[in-house]
Amino acid sequence: MHELSQPGGWLPLVFMALMGMAMLIYVVLDGYDLGVGILLGFANEGDKDTMVESIGPFWDANETWLVLGIGLLLSAFPIAHGIILGELYLPVAIMLVGLILRGVAFDFRMKARAAQKGWWNGAFRAGSVVAALAQGVMLGRYVTGFQAGAWAWAFALFVGVSLAAGYTLLGACWLLMKTEGELQRRAVAWARGSLWLAAAGIAAISVATPLVSSFVFHKWFSFPNIVLLAPVPLMTAGWLPFAGTAGVFVLAFFGLAFSIFPFVIVDRMTIWQAAAAPKSLSFILAGAVIVLPVMAASSAYSYWVFRGKARELSYGTPASSPLVMDRARAHEKCNAPVRFPYGDGS
């Protein structure tokens, strides 16, 4: 470990923390709207607009945290970026296809005719499923240190399905918070249905990580760590609404971060080996200090403005609204006949 009193020692730690924070925020925030997209296929036509309305003001901004996390990886740990993105080229490409399909479908479903709307709803759901599965496969490959072999890929595919279930759980809990009535009751059933597969994925990662790395095994099963860390996998077994589910993701994230630290690639490269030059990191940090608070404040403000229960989407302005009535009165004034005080003006 480098001398932490020197920039070359503490700057990589700062950027690892910033990158981890960005990715964690992305997983929780974009996770719930990906989950709502997955659940769109199980909802009736009357509920789909309300479900989309519940994520409409947030979903696009949530994805900026992924851009930030990947940008920090590229700029602060360029060597690791090349290795990780090279190993994950195929699932990253598939994820991008899913996110693009999802974004296009979200916009087109609002403008499509009734006969075409079902197709765009299906495309939105398909994009959400593809993106969630691809991200899970990426996580599974990363946890196993990009090992070759059928078992490693089988494990990655299982993590992909489990992460999609975890996102579905987040989405269901989001709908519990943002909807009411029959849709809220359905969200309870969806949450219960996805809980066990999501928990199985967390358990699988908790078991597999020490098995693929002797370093991680020693960390978890040496005394007193085994006593102090025992609650981490155990606390992920409960069910709670959105805040509790997000807390489970946070707990699992910190458990994984503890397991692999100080490696940025398991058993291959530490954060100090992968880090850019200290002068480069100092320059990037100046920008991050400005960008991060702005992003956080913008997200917090949007969630505050659009707090409360979601309602069914409305693509027109009600005829009784003050805006329409004001426009009608202005139109009448503009088209009223001109009256002259002294005759007809001839």
C-alpha cells in the first residue's frame, strides 16, 4: 500500500470511492426504473401509463450516474478500464442496445397511435430486460475475475437473472411508494415473487467470491472478520419496501467492495497499479468536485418536485384548465368586431 500522506497514495482511494458511489447510486436509481420496465409486461393496459408516469421525470437522469462512473474509471484508472471493458465488450454492447431500445420506446410510446402503442410497450420492456440481464452478466464476470470456462459463464448468467430479479424487486417497491389502489396491491405480489431469486443471487455472490480468490477467502474467514461480517449476508434475507430494498443493495455493495479491496481487478491489479499519474488525478478531482454536487442537487430537486403519488399519463390539457380558458378568452378578444366611438370608421 502506498504512503497515504502523498497524492499518489490517497488520490486513487478518493477516486475509487467516487466511482463506487456513482455506480451504487446508478444501481439503486436506474435499478428501480429498469424494474418498472420489466414489470410493464405483467401489468394490464390501464396501469401501464401510470407505471411509466411514476418513472417519467427521473429515468433519463438516473442513467447519467452510469456515465459518471464509467468516465471516472476511464480517466482515473485507464489501465483497468482497458482490461475491464475489453473483457466485457460483448455484454456492454448488449447493454447499450437495450438502453437505446428502451429510450426510443419511451418517447415513441407517448406519440404512437393506439394500435402501435402495445408494440412500443413491448420494446420498452424488452430493452429493460436486456439491459438488466447484461449488467448482471457483467457483475458475474467481474466477481469471478474474468475466469474462462463454462462454469464461470454459467455463474455470470445466473447473476444476470438474479440482478434482473433484484431490479424487479426495486421496481415493485417503487410502485408501492408511488401508486395506490389495485396497482399497489399488484406491486406487493410482484415484490414477493422477485424477492427469493434476488436473495439467491446475493447469496451466490457471497459464496462464490471467497471461492475464486484466496485473498477474499482470508478476508472473510479470518478472525475477527468472520464475526464482524457475518451480518452482511444474513441481513439481506428480509423484505422491506423501497428504502429497505435499497438498503439491501447498499449492504451487498459494501460487502463486495470490502471483499475485493484494494484490487480494482480481482487478484490482478490494485487501485494504485491502475491509477493515472497524481497530477492527472488532481486535475480530474477539481472537475469532480464541481460536477458531483451539481448532479446530486439536480437529482434531489427533481425528486422533490415530483414527489407524491403518480397519476395516469395525460397527453393533452383538460378543457377546464385555467390555461385553456385563458387562451379561449384571448382568442375571443382577438376575433371580436372592432367598435368605433364615432360611427363605423368610414
